[in-house]
Amino acid sequence: MAEPRTPTCLTIATSDSGGGAGVQADVKAFAAAGCHGATVIVGLTAQNTVEVAATFEVPAWFITAQLDAVFNDIGIDALKTGALQSRETVDAVAAFLERLQSAGALPPLVIDPVLRASSGAALLPDDALEALIDRLLPLSTVITPNHDEAVVLARRDGSAHELAEAIVARGAHAALITGSGRSGDHLYDGARHMNIAVPVTQARATHGSGCTHSATVCAHLARGADLKTAARAAAAATASAITLGLDDVGSGDGPVDVIGLRVHRGARRRPVP
């Protein structure tokens, strides 16, 4: 009897030269959740734990070439987007995914609407955001904003319930809002509101936590989980990654540790202030 095929995820996102967020965080989270990770890199950052010093946008034609190469050979069970940088990039990605949808071949799609880096640097201009809402939201299985991103997407402030409903009304099939206070994460699938419990964590380093969360959702969808199960798994994995965070990497907010590097190496942590 043949062994089951390895589940495979794709991230369409920006590279973080510091290794904490972006494509690098996604691939680690895919692996931690039992999936092979393929990548389409849409931009580069000169980035560390303190700042984004410079960005470089990959040309649209080369983004499409990467997508063609991956989909022509590797079976993708689920995919996610991260920081997309520009209107041209969003349009290139959307055009490719729209063709897949027309052919009935679009896998589950998770949108992580990365608007800013954790250092505060803007990563998605207004025209790109509108293109993301108009073209990518209708293709998505779920969008995973934090509260601040949800306010921007909904064009209003409000409770997690209200923001999730407003985002779905704008075209998303489901919204999973993270960091919703003591109630945990909040999932709305267009019909039901569900609170997703988030384990209490002692934060050591948080860089890449949003990427880790959305990539873990993607990986569990690739493995056949339903959306609520994937959201629960992502909440648990991200909380653990923050608790294990590599606060000895860099002088700023260090990267989360979704693969348990500290545990394997027996590394010593800085004391929590």
C-alpha cells in the first residue's frame, strides 16, 4: 500500500532577511504542522529585529513565473498570502488565482493582510489594500487580521463580532480575528460566530507571530481539517511559539520559535523583566 502523499502548502509573501517573519516564518510553521512548504517570493526586505531598512519589489512577471513553476509540478493542498507590497503584486497574484478558480482548481486560500511590519514600517499601500479587498477577498477561505488590521479592512471600529461581519460583508468567506482580548481569537464563517480559546502565554519574543498563526491555519487546512479545528491548532501553536520565543536573537523583538529550537538546543533564555 502506497504511503499518503506529503501535504504541501504554498506561501506567497515577502522575505524577511532577519528570518523572523514573512516567508521564513511561514516555511517553519508549515514544517512544524507537518507540511512541506513551497514559496513564491514577491518582495525582499533588508530587515532585522529593530527595523525594515529597505524593501525591493519582485517584478510581476517573475511572480507569475514562480506561480507557474510551483503549480505545474507540485500539488498544492492549501496556500496563503502575506505581505504583498504593491498594487501590481496584488493584481499579478489575483490574476493567477482567478484562473485557478475558473478551472475549479483553487486550493483553500488563507489571506494574512500584512499592513505593517512589527517595527511599524508600512508594507501595503492604500491602492494595494483596495485591490486585495476587491480581488483576493472573494477568493479566500479565510482572512486572518489582528484587531488593528480588521479595523482598516472593515472601515470601522467595533467588537470582534462586528468587525468580522463587516469583513465578510466586503467579500471574505470567513474572518478569523486574532488578539481579541480575553475572549481569545474570533472566527466568523458567514453564519456562525465562534470564540477560539488562546492559551495564556508569557511573551518572550513575538516577531513573526501573525505569519506563524496564518501559516499554521493554512497547514491544517492542507491536512484536511475544518476551519474551526485549524483555528484552534493555530492559536495553540502560536501561543507556544511566543512562549518559546528567541529573545536572545537580535537586540529588538526576537522571532517566535514554532519549531522548539530552544528545547532542542537547551538554550538559556534571558530573564523576563
